[in-house]
Amino acid sequence: MTSTQRRIKLNSDFNHIMWFFLLLGAYLLAPAILAIIYGIAQGIDTTAPEFTPIAIFAQTAGLFPILAISLYFSRRLFIEDWKKIKKKVWLPIVLIVAGTIAIFALSIMVNIFYSLIGLEGTSANQSTLEETILSKYGYVMLISIVIFAPILEELIFRKFLFGIIEDKLKWPAWSAIIISSLIFALIHLMSGDFQYILLYLPQAVVLSLAYHLSKNNILVPIGIHFVINSFAALAMILSSGVA
């Protein structure tokens, strides 16, 4: 390998890792920072009921520019993966359908397991989602949950994190599936309620496995994630009696 090739490889590796940390940090922090800044400017305490709509709108407003920027700079990845789908369209369809069914089945099994061991309630993350979706401004949050989250989370945890482990570190695919799935699940339990990890881990494993089986086509896990989040949001609304 020539010195020029080494520099190109080094820059490629650095960009891949940089994008992972930049996107992850922005995804986790941008909405919260935006909400806090606006709340302080308006003199509203973060624990006050009036702060809830601010947090909801900040979630969507904060993620939109992150999504736009990430789509712009990773547009070639999406174009390449779309070309792969057009060559063999049946495979991604089968994987999306099978992945969706698998996640629903595993979710039922997890709920039964939690019921058997007497673990009631749900994670803080899930409770917050339910509260915001069923609020007066829930329709704004739906944009973030159904559209923004599937694209950004799959870019972060599959395309970049999975890619770092498999392509850059040269570790086997099974280690990329396990590590990316575990980090995905733990990110959703930042409140420390790790007993609810099974609410997220099986879903993450299915998404990672579908990504691997599709030959690392990011559109496949995005499709599964989109369907799952759409049904989950609809279930919350129907169970509340709003619809």
C-alpha cells in the first residue's frame, strides 16, 4: 500500500468514526439543549408542565437539521443501497416483512416473560414517549418518532457503528450484531432502568441481523424501524381511546 493509499484509508476510517460520534452526540443532546435554552429564555422551569410542549417541539426542531445534514453527506450511501434494492427487490421486502413479524413476536414474548417474573410498568423512555404522543402536541412528536428516529438511529447504529466494527476493526459480523444491538438498547435506557433492556435488545438484534442479511443495505432496517414505530405509535393512541 502506497503512502497516498494509506492516507486515503486513514481519512476514510476517521470520517466513519467521526460521523458516528457526531451523529450520536447530536441525536442525544441537540433536542434537550434546544429545549433548555428556549425554556430559560422564556423563564420556564424544566420541571413545570408548561415545559412539556417546549420539549416536544424541540425534539422535532432539533432533529430536523441533523437529519437533513446527515442525509446530505451520506446521500451516496443511500443511492448505492437503493440501486442494490432495484437489482433484487424481493430480498429487502422479505427481510422487512420477516423482521417486522419477528419484532412483534419477540415483544409479546418479552411482555409475557416480564409478567411471569412480576416486573410491571415500562422504561422511562417508553413512558416519556407515551406521555408526549398523547399530549396536545403529540402530532409533532409523531414526526420525530415515525420518520426522524428510524433514519437517524439506523444510520448511527447500523451504517456507522456496525461499519466501524465490521469494516474498520475487521471483527466478525456476529460481534457487530451483538455490540451494535447492545449499545442501541442501552442508549434507550439512559435513565438507568436497565431491567427493561429486553424491551429494546430483541428489536435491535433483529434490525442488526436484517442489516447483515441484506448485505449491509441501510434501507432494510430503516424500513423495519419505520413500520415498528408507526404501529407502536398507533397502538399508544388507540389504547388511550383518543382515536
